Amino acid sequence: MSRMSSLAREIGGVTFSPAPGARDPDALPGVDDDPGGPDEPDGGGPERPWWRRPGFVLLLVIVLAASSFGLYRWTRGDDQPEAGDAEADRSPRRETSAPSEEPVPEAPPTMVPPVSAQPTTTVAPAPTSTAPPTIAVEQPAPISGTDYRLDFADDFDGTAPDPLWVVAPFGDPLPVTVGGGLMTLTANKGNGYRWGYVASTGSRRDGEPSYPDARAWQEGYFETRLRYTDNPWSWPAFWLFSMAKTEAWPGEDCSVLDAEWDIMENGSPHGKAARDQYYTTLHRNTSDGTDDGYCGTPDEHRKFGKDFTGTDLSDWHVWSAHWAPGTFCTYLDGVEIQCMEPWDSTHQPMHIIFTMQYLGWCEGCPARPDELQMQVDWVRVWQAP
């Protein structure tokens, strides 16, 4: 009997068989009705076992098909929650299989100035993370026992400055030298009395960022051991300066103001020599020489001075500064000099600068010397985790 004919005669597993010897009218001539087993003689033979009956096979197929369809719907989660059930979870899920071809969107910037104020240059990048120095150095007294770690150190033990230390691309400073464990900055008559200047910016390059190798920090403990020429014309300084402004030079980046912290800037043109007179100044927006100030904002500053007569500030001393949330403090040989409040603009990365200059004028002073120098023994930066 053909399978189609047999299925047509089966309802609920009951088989309606033709009479013995009768031929199935639907059977095709020359086709074996049961190719899976031996031929059975016409007119009957032993009855097929129940598990080979077509009715049972059909029922089994239907049951399996229904079960498979239900399992498919269950695994897909196509069923909608019934009334009164908890609402279906529609939260996005992270793929655990192959990633999507669509690019992952970048995080939005943390600060976007108004279109009219957006700079034409790229904001200075966050400082590149480097491995901390391996030298063994004790924490300085002002941060002793804290979790500050040494993040940067240079002892100037070589014969040339590290490529990090670069002279300014303006003002025509003389190159700095390294030898005998000291970095030396020079200002002299032969160079037109121009300043000696070096900064932790690395070389300036075309493109953006202009200073990809710069080292700059936002908060931390900064210290250096140095000395300078003892002369009334001396104007030495150890300071921090806005990395964003340096990156934007000679243009402007008005997304942030031009913050500057003169940790030590000794000397006065009014008869107080740098061996005696200490100054520190925190600038909100250092002037760029224009009438309306950098980005049209005049500078404001907090300044502190102290007479150290009898100490000789020009000799070897450790000058340091602690920049912490809400305070800017300066120290001489580990002893606090003063603290002042920050400006709204000082919350930004700044790089280190050393300068040695002649004062612009000096009341009652002898003629300018032919040369002024600053020598730096070492510089270190400590950072909290």
C-alpha cells in the first residue's frame, strides 16, 4: 500500500485495510508498497507489529512536530506575557557571540565649549602614563606616611639632557647642558641677556598634539633641589604652566584659561635681591601681552612674598609644592612657607618649567653681570593613586 494512501485511510491510529487480495487503487504499478522489508504474499500473511503500523508513525510525527514547535517558541521567547504577569525584560544585552560589525561609539567629551568658543586646536591630551622611577627615594616630610608614590624623577646623571627637557620655541634661550649630575640653564650677554628656559614638554612636532611626549600633571607633590647666581639681577623661577596653552601656542585654546603657578620666583627690582626675597604667584589666566588678556579675559592672581634675609636663598635648597584639592602650598627645605586657594582655572594638567632671567630693571643695582646661571640637581613628582 502506498504511504500517501495509507495515511489517508488512518484516523487516530485506526487502519482501514482493503479486503484480502484487493489492490490498492492508488498504488502505482511496479512500485513496492513496502520497500523496507521482504515481499509479503498476496492475500495476507502475518499481521504487521503495532510499532510498524502507519497510524502509529503518523501520530509519532505529529507529536514530535508539535513538541519541536513549542520548544522553538519557548527558546525564542516569542510568547508575550499574559495579563497580570511581570513585564518582559527589555533591557539591552551584551552579545556573547561574534561582535557586531557596527563600530563601538566613542565616549562623549567631558567638556564641550559653545561653538563660538571652540578652539581651532586640540585640547592638550592627558599625560601619557609611564612606569614610575625605580630609584629608592624616601617620601618628603610634607607627604610622609601618605599613599603618594614617586611618579617622575630626573637626577641628571648623564652627559646630555633627556629629550623631555626642551627649550622654549620663543625667546631664543640658550640650550641647557647636563654634566656632573647637574642640569644648567644660562642667560648671558652674548645671547642678548635673553632668558634661560627649559620645560618638560618634549619636542614640538607638526600636527596635533604638538607635544606628544610631554609630561604634565594635575595635582601632586613637586620638588627640586637647585641653586642660582647670587646677584641682584638674578630672577630664577621654578613653575608649572598650562599644558593646554602650550599645546595651542601660538594660537589660543579658550576651552580653558591660561593657568600658571610660580612655585618659586625670587628677586625684586626694588632693591630686594633673589638671595633674600621669596615670591610665589598663582595666576588665573596669565597675560599674553594683549590689552584684553588671553581669550579676552584679564588675569587675576594670588601672590605671596616673604623676606628670608640671612638664609641665602641662592644656595642649594629644596623647593617644593603640594597641589591638592582646594589648596596650593609651597615649602622650603620641607618647611611650609604658605598655602593659597586655587582658581577655577587651575584644575587642569600643567608641565614643569625652570627659568633663569635678568630682571627687567634693578633699582640701585650695579651693572648687569655678563652671565647668570641656575643649576638643578634633581627634580621629582609624587602622585596620589
